Amino acid sequence: MQSKQPTVIATWPFGKTAAQSALKALLAGKSPLDAAVDGAQAVEDDPTVHSVGFSGIADALGIVTLDACVMDGKTLDCGSVAGLEDIRHPARLALTVARKTPHVILVGDGARDFALQNGFRPENLSTEASVKEWTDTRPKPPKPMGIPGGADNHDTVTVLALNSSGNLGGCCSTSGLSHKLHGRVGDSPIIGSGLYVDDDAGAAGATGVGEEIIRICGSFRIIESMRRGLSPQQACEEAVKRLHAVATKRGKHAARAAFLALAPDGRIGAAASPDTHFDFAVATPGKIEIRRAIEIPA
């Protein structure tokens, strides 16, 4: 097999932190899945990012709940946690679910209990800055809760990693939409919506308004498009067009959402709905850059 150039792509400008950490792990010999989790965890630990991990903005009740999933392209092993409280690293916990249980998804108190049983330390995930932002942006009655997404609510770090052997791994982690209803879960911990990885076809991930991404099974759709011959770019653009079509069918404007894809040969794709302003990070040995995704008109 011809050697591939190790490559990592990650959502949003803060994805640069994730891509750097994941590439370093790849070059140190870690698997693409472990590298992707390392990348996501670097963002989970960043208190300046208020939509992932520690310092995430709370839900409508003022509670920070986290979601994450992981997937190994070589084996299709996957794990997920949702509605997780008091645990800083949901991505690593999702990896633990994949490797230590016969299950795919653990939620709520069960996910938290599993974390404590496996050595994760409980802690307060709020910071002074995140509480202030929650207070400042909280919808005031009678104004209903909005459904943000995009430049003002980056909500997800998705990390896709490729090693020199052509193996792929992926991770998706989020604190979800700000001020969401307590118990709300978006696309990020759902295999096939927020993330899907298969060495035979590629890796894909999503960011944005999860309710809309779930409706089209966004990441799985992209991988199946690549499996039938579309390039990563074509597959991402097709997913956004489908997002528009479903929104039109429902009599609505398509919400802000974006997709990333990485092929086993290293080709990259990215596309977004209008006004998303979706920037993403690309890291290869000796180089890291931020790119702007193509926006597909409705």
C-alpha cells in the first residue's frame, strides 16, 4: 500500500488547536482514532471556547451538558455519550464506551456513573466567563428560544484524522446549543449524523444546528456518496443541497450547518449553508492552515 500523508481536519478556527494536537499524536504513532480524541480534548480543555467541554454554555436550566462520539474507520467500532454532566472530557469517555462496553451510547446519569467507575473526575464545568455569557444571551420572555448555529455559535469540534497507512478515525464533541431545553440532544453524539468513519470510503463530520443534520443523516449520507464515487467536496455539497431540499419541504429556511469530509487518499471536502462563515483547520506535517468552506445557495 502506498504511504499516505498524515492529515487532520477539524471544524472552526478553534479546530487549529485540535488539528495540531491530533497531528502530533499521529506522528508519534497513535492510531487515527486516538489522535482525533486527543485533538478534541485539547479544545474541551480550552476555557475560551464556550461551546465545547469545560466552560461550555449551559442549557435553559443553567446546567452544562456535554455530548460526544467517536468512530474507528478500520473496525467501525464506535462509542457515544449524551447529556453528560460534571465530566470535562466526553470524547475520551465516548472512546471508553467503545472500548470497554458492548454498547454504543450511554446517556445522562448512566454515562456519568460509567465515567466515575472508570476514573474520570467530577468537576464544575462552568466558569465565570461562561456563566456571564449564559446570563447575557439568555432569551428573555416572551421571546422564544432561538436555534442558532454558525459564526455566533460554533457549537461543535469535529476532528477527522488519516494516518500514513490510510486508516481513518474521527471524533465529535460539543456542549450543544446554548440555552437548549434540558435533555436536548443534537447530532453530535449520533453515529451517522454528527460523525461517520469507514476506511473503505472516508470520514465525515458535521457542525451546526443538529436538528437539521439529524433529518438528513448528514455524515452517513456523505460517506455513502463517496462510496458510490463522489469526491469529498461533491459529497459535502450534495449534503448541503439535501439540507436545503428538506427545509423547503418543511416550509422553512435551511438552518446553518456545515460538513467536512476526508477521503482515504487524503482528499478533503467542506461545504456549508449560506451565512455560516464556516472556517476549518487542515494540518499536514509541517503545515497548518485555516480554510473557508464553500457556501451552497438554497
